[in-house]
Amino acid sequence: MTNYMLFPSLVTKMLPTDYVGFTFFVGCMAMLAASAFFFLSLSQFDKKWRTSVLVSGLITFIAAVHYFYMRDYWAAFQESPTFFRYVDWILTVPLMCVEFFLILKVAGAKQGLLTKMIVLSIIMLVTGYIGEAVDRDNAWLWGLVSGIAYFVIVYEIWMGSASKLANAAGGNVLAAHKILCWFVLVGWSIYPLGYMLGTDGWYSGLHGLNLNIDVVYNIADAINKIGFGLVIYNLALQSQKE
């Protein structure tokens, strides 16, 4: 069995045609760079916004660590690192929900909103993992449950209490909230596409697109996690100027 200690040498032998491995490598470097940026910028913000920027850095740092392992797993086995990916998501996606709560605290967001968002995100991820790695024969059913949880999150931030709080806050908070909402609606929607590409169900016709599930996930992760952080960073920066 291949030893993990050999992974660095395997990575150095990555073929130039291995575009999947390339996206893992770029994802790892991009997440590390974003983490350094967010952490090093903390000193310029007051306590009100420092936690939000810190969480942005934690999201990308956690992702970078997991991408390091996922990159090596791919290099060693040429298989999708499903387990590592879902461990990453189970840590980072709830933190992205925390970001909504943190920016809406100025409008009086309560703990209940945070709990609801985190529980929904965990349901979305756990059922997704079961469908993709545990009970693949019923992947469509688990994907449906995961999708329902996702759409409840979308409703909450677009039309539910989170939306009302953002409208009450107005100004930069409302503008940032709307951008984050678009990330969830459009950016997160890439994940169900990856799920359907990697499992069988009524949607199996998508397999003919010849898209690699890991490429889809890697691009989505880079856009969503780094993009989320940059929106929070810009909000904190603009609020400092007021």
C-alpha cells in the first residue's frame, strides 16, 4: 500500500496533462495565499470587524490544509478524495454561515438564526456524503434531501429573517449581504452539478458532459471560499472609512 510519506515525490511526477491534479495544486496555493492575506490584514480593523475577517482566513486556511491532502491523494491513487473533501466542507460551510450571522449582528441577528443556518448546512453536507460515498444506490434520494436543505438556506438569506435583517441594516451591510446571497445561489449551485456528475440517478445524462467532478468542485471551492472572504474584507474596509 502506498505510504503517505511518498506523496511529495508523487506530486513532483505529476504529468503535464493531469489537469485535475493541476486544479488541486492551484486550489491549495490560492487558499494559502488568501489565508495569509486575511490574517495579515487583521490589524487594520477594529474589534467590530476583526472576527469576521478572521473567520474568512480560517475558512481558506482549513480548505488549504485539506487541499494539500486531497492533492496528494489524487496524485497517489487518481481517485476523487471524497472523504477529505466532505471533512473540509463540514468545517468550512458552517463557518460561511457564521459570516452571515456576524455581519447581521449590527441589525440585531439572534443566536437562533446562526443555529438554523448551521443545522441546515450540516444536513445538506451529511446527506450529500451519504449519497456520494455510503449509499450510492439511493444517491438521488440523499441528493434530494441535501438539495432541500440547500434551498431552505437560499430562502432564509434571500427572503427570510436574514434578508429582513440585512434590509434593516442597510448601507454596506445590505450590499455585502446581497453579494453573499448571490454566491450561495449561483456559486453553491455548482456543487449539486458535481454531485450529479459523480453519482447515478435520473440525472445520469449529465455524465455525457465529460466534466470531471473534482474539477467542478475545485473551481467552485476557490470561487466561493475566497470570494466570500473578499466580500467580508471589503465590507470591513468600507465600514472603517465611515
